[in-house]
Amino acid sequence: MGNVILVKNPATGQVVKEVQINTEEEINQAIKAGHDSFKKWAKVNAHERSRLLSKWSQIIKEHKEEIAEIMTLENGKPLYESLGEVDYAASYIDWYAEEAKRIYGRTVPASTETKRIVVSKQPIGLVAAITPWNFPAAMMTRKAAPALAAGCPFIVKPAVETPLTTIRLVELAHEAGIPEDVIQCVNGSGSVVGRIFTSSEYIRKITFTGSTPIGKQLIKESANTVKHVTMELGGHAPLIVAEDADLDFAVKQTIATKFRNAGQTCVCANRIIVHENIAEAFSQKFADEVSKLKVGNGLDQETQVGPIINEKGYDKIVAQIQDAVEKGAEVLVGNQYNADKEQGYFFVYPTVLTNVKQDMVIMQEETFGPVAPIITFKTLEEAVEIANSTPFGLAAYFFTNNYKTGTYLHDHLDFGIIGWNDGAPSGAHIPFGGMKESGLGREGGIEGIEPYLETKYLSVGNL
């Protein structure tokens, strides 16, 4: 990698910009500056922190088109998706601007008349974040906003594929009046910066969105200094279509959740589980609609599915499709590619597979691409067994108009986020996070600020 990161447009392979890699000394200096700013930032009253966050959000919205274009250039997603993500990113700042004023304590009745017990909350300290390439704006603000609202300084390392969006957001935070030492960005490889973050005595919390193996490593390394951690890790989302589902609606919602960002999201549907009595009808309707999706450069107005982020991601997707076909899967649509490894662009056309079996790799591993494998079930118990047969538990979806079926699926699916007739359940106001190996903690909602706070209680005696 040398001393610079070459940020490339995954739709063309062309270099968008060079970004300087920070040295270990520079990163440690930034960490020390963040630590030193903690006492002052923690004392800024909640209403002022709220005002500054609101100002940051306002400025981001004023630069919406600029940020979206940067995001599409370095990430590849369609421009309309990038515009939507800017709004989504700002919504987290808006939410936590309000939550900053609602960090409440409480008085607890004492066991004796001579005591009074008071519980209070205080910021945890310097927070370090490592964010992914697939949502470079929203994943940053979902971490930065509650940290800053709680009174914690914040330092972020963005993905090497997409640092430009984060750099611009941090610049706008400074423009809004948030001190430069209170929110900072450093750039470098994840392994190097992660080690510096986890070993630093000044950092009190690590928040990470990314793969489960890397998350596990960060948890292990953070244990040496007993840091608090929030982990939003891998997923392998099932989507169940019950026999009574509205097929047209289910198809529309499945496309929305499966092919957003070319299927490169941790909550997109990876396994489509359809009742055998409607499988043929659903599969055909689904394939017909998928075949209409426009693939291309995210800057083109008609594009609905952009490129794969890099060669590694592309190779994984192709290998999963080939494995499924070799084991008997039928391709209803797709299994087409437009890639040039020398030039550095990678497109996988939306693909629908039927006659899928559990032993296929695509049913066992997260795809992170625009491929929809369809498997059938006879009973709800079987559907749940297929859905839960994974170490991951981030998101799940099901479609039914029967309240008994819906209640049963909700109660038996081991996932932190569930959409019932809803392919897009995310939002700043909801607690986002997974079960099992999909993570620790929640981001968003009233729960999302708690990981940035310590609970302290005071017992006053001799009253």
C-alpha cells in the first residue's frame, strides 16, 4: 500500500484520489489529543452538545449532493442510494442531538431513613471507531453521534476503500463548531490501526462494524485493557415467504432488501425460504422483476445495481454461484458478469437460483453480493430450522398476513432485527444489532447512547 491509499471507483477502476496513510506516531498523537479533550468536552452542557450536533446535521444536509457523489465515486452504489444514505446518516445525528438532553439519572429509595441513593450517568471516555466501506456515511454517524452526545471524544478509522466520505463528514463537523480534537479521522490498514486502538490506554471504548472474525480479534485485544466494545458483525439473513403471503408485495420487498447496494449489506436477505406450494409462482415473479434491474456505473441515473467493491468480493460471489450450480442449482436469471481484473472493475448481474440445498456454500456463508438463492419448506418448524441454522443472528424477514404465523416466526427466529412484511426495518430510532455471533450491543434508538455511558451511584449517609 505504501504511504498512500489509492481510492478507486469500483465501477471503472480509475483512481479517484490519493489519501495519506497516517504513521503510528500520528495516530498516537491523535489519540492523545482526543484523550486530553475529554475533560473539557464532557463538561460542555448537554444543550450545547445538542446544538452543535444539530448544526453538524444541518451542514451535512446542505452538502448532500456533494457527499453523495463522493460516496458513489468511492463505493459504487447508485447515486440515489447515496443520496438516501446521506439523509439516513443525518437522521442519526438529529436523533442523538435530542438524546443528549435525555441522559437521565434517578433516585433510588434507600433501605434506611438516614441514607439517600442517587444514580447518575457519565461519559465513558475516548471512543475509537472502525467503520466499513458499504455504508461509509451512516455507519460513521451512527457511532459518532451518540458518542459526542454522551460527552465522549471520537476518533474514527474508515475503510481503506472508502475514506473520502468520512474525511468530508469530519471536516463538516469541525465547520459546525465541534472542536478538532473532539472528532478526528485517521487512515491506514485495519490491522495496524486496530492494534494501536486496542492497545492504547487512552481509548476506553471500541465500536466496530465489519466481519465477525475481525470483531472477535478486536474483542480479544480489547480485553487486555478491559475496554468496552460494541460490535456489529456479520449476518446471513433469512427471508421466509409463508403460504398465505401477498406474493407481489413479497417480491417487491425482497428485491428492496436483497439488491440494495448490490447485495453488499449485512442485513440484506441472503437465503430466500419459500413455502413449497407457492415456490414456483414466487420464483417466477421474482425472477421476472430481477431481470429488469439496471446494472451499471452508480453515477448513471438509470443504474439500480452498481459494482462489487473489489476483486476479493467478486471472487467470493462467483465461487458461491459456481458451487451452487455444480451441486444442482438452477439459474433462473443472472450468472452473468462484466469484470476486468486488470482495469479493476467488477460487476455481477442480479442472479436468482432455485433448487437450492442446504449443503451449498451460499446457504452457509454470507454472500455480500446480488445473488438470491431460493430454498423451499413444508412446515413453519422447518422454515425456522433453516433460518436459524447459522451462527449469525443479525436480521431476518418474513412475509405473512396471518397473525398466528407472524407471531410464531417472531418468537422463534433468533435474530436481533426482524421485518414482518417489511424489507427495510432500519432507522435511527430503532435499536440495531444482532444475536449470537452477529455482535454485541445495540446502535440507534434510546439504547444506542447507553454504550457510551458509565453508571455511577452515590450513597449519602448520616442524613
